[in-house]
Amino acid sequence: MATTHTVGIIMNGVTGRMGTNQHLKRSICAILAQGGVKLADGSRIVPAPLLVGRNPAKLTELARETGISQWTTDLDKALADPAYSIYFDAQTTNLRAAAVKKAVAAGKHVYCEKPTATTAEEAYELYAAARRAGVKNGVVQDKLWLPGFVKLRRLIDDGYFGRILSVRGEFGYWVFEGDRQAPQRPSWNYRKEDGGGIIIDMLCHWRYLLDNLFGDVQGVSCLGATHIGRRWDEEGKPYAATADDAAYATFELAGGVIAQFNSSWCVRVRRDDLLAVQVDGTAGSAVATLRDCFIQPYDATPRCTWNPDVPNPVDFWKGWSPVPDRAPPAAGEPAYDNAFKVQWELFLRHVVAGEPFRWSLLEGAKGVQLAELGLRSWQERRWVGVPELPA
């Protein structure tokens, strides 16, 4: 009979939006529903989650909704329990580092959301502490497994672009202020004193996307803004928005590629998706979104001329072809699974079977480093170099 590896996971902060939806329901609960993670030898990894939070009422309701009966508000007691070998953190950013340090000191393997800390120094210390303790560690870098970027990676590996010249990313949507319509994001996101801000949030994403797909980030020029200074919180009370809600950044990458990313919670969408990344190369271009990828090779590139006095004869949307999905890995399975779930399965394989997992807390520190340097660039109104963090 096949072996079952039961892995206890302390899941801290799962009453929040990301923790509940992406990590608990769409990842851990989905893994349980499929019977665990199957290893090459036929054995299976089965998670045994313990829900941790500060609000007993929310935890009780979440336990009822998911069927996961184990929960607690006592993190120290959970960390002292040898039945749980992994600590996961999806708390607000300003609470994360202290809890991760406790987990490392307790000998737990650590997997956590990004940003891993509010400063690069503290984020790097988390990585160093995990290394010293000999615990396995990882940071969420979900966009690498989104269908659109899996397809984009395939184009890069196949040499489709020729020499890549530039990358342009547009991310964002209108987050309602809260007075006339309920906001789609929690209020702490807009308070700097609570660890909020779009630069610390999104530049961490752009760091791992750029590093993994196009080349290491070597320099940054960033301009931030707080476009909307007054918002309303979850209780309908007005508050001052002290954190940046938009960022306009340019990055220099190894190999000469130039990348530009606009990130905003104050923009209305007129593009393919909430995130669209255009890559231009000598042999062709592509636009990747969350789920899709479209290409325009050199021979299909229209000959454009500039004459604003007459209607343009080119339909610029029609000159792009979709990159097809690859065949599903097995009958009845989706071609592309939830990106958070995919990385969870990789981390569980890493912990149980020792399979490689390169998205460590060092990668998390790199993301915080870039965000911190982006904030410095904005403050000092200049380009800032991005030094290499030692492994």
C-alpha cells in the first residue's frame, strides 16, 4: 500500500482575503480534495492544516466553511506543537517578519507571502536565519505559474523573440474609495504606517518576473504617487491614505533589456486584462495577460505610417494570434492549475521529498530590496543601482 506523508501546516493569517481564497480554499483545500500530492514512488503528501488568527469568530466560520476543524488564536502554542512542521504566513506585511523569526527559532520550515518584510535588511535576515537554522524556506511568487506567463516562458525558451529589446507592463484597476461603493482591497493597503503601499507590494512581483524571465534587475528609476488621499475603511469611517497608490518604474536588466511597469489602484482598465505585459524582440512580439498570450511575429507586423488626417487603415487588435494551450497533463486534469496551488505543491515536494525549490527567502529579500530602492529612487529623484544579495 502506498505511503501517506501527513504534513502539519500552521496557516497564520488565513482569515484575510489572500489567505482565505488563494492559499486555504484554492490551494490547501483543493490539494486535500484531490487526495494530496502524488510523488514519483506512488506515495502521497496530505496536508493537515491548523488555522491561526486573532479573531475566534472568523476562525470558527472559516472552519465551518472549509471543514477544517483545527484552529487556534495562540501562535506560540501552535509553534510548540511537533505535529506541525511547516509555518505559513499570510498576515499583513508589518506583522510577518516577527512571526517568521519565531517559526524559524521553533525549527519549522517556512513558506510565506510576499513582501517578506518591510525593509530589505529584515527580509535578508529572515533568509539568513533560516539558513543558519537549516530549515527549508520559500516565498510565494505566484505569477510565474499563471497560464499567460507559462506560455510567455515557452516562447522565450523556444527563441521566438530573437533578441529581446524591451518589456512593458501595465497593471492595475480602480479600487473604490469606500464612500459610494465598497473597496475591493483592505484599508491597511493604503496606510503606510500599517505596511501598505503599491511599491512595496508590486515591485516585489516585478522583481521575480523580470529576474526569472528576462534578466536580473540591475537598476531602477521609480516615481510613486498617492493619487487619492482620502478613503473609507471596513466600518465605513473615513481615513487619510498615507501610502502610495501608484508607481511608474523603469528597470535596467542584465543583457541590456529595458523594462517599464506602471502599477496603479487608480486606473480604469482598457486593455486585455488587469495585468498585460508586452515583450518586443527583433523577431517578434508578445502580450501576456493572466491567462492568455498573443503573438505578432516579424512577418505579420503591419507596415505603419503616420497620418492623423485620415482614419488608420490598420486594425491593430487583429494582427495578433493566441498562443494555444498545451495538452492537459492527464485525462480530466486542467491544462493550467491555480498558480498558488502549483507553488504550494512544489514546496510540499521540497519539504517531504527534497525536490529542488529555488524560490527561497533570498528571492523574497530581493523583492523587498527592489521595492526599498524604488522608494529611494522616488525620494531622491534619481536612478538607483541594485546590488547583488549574497546567497
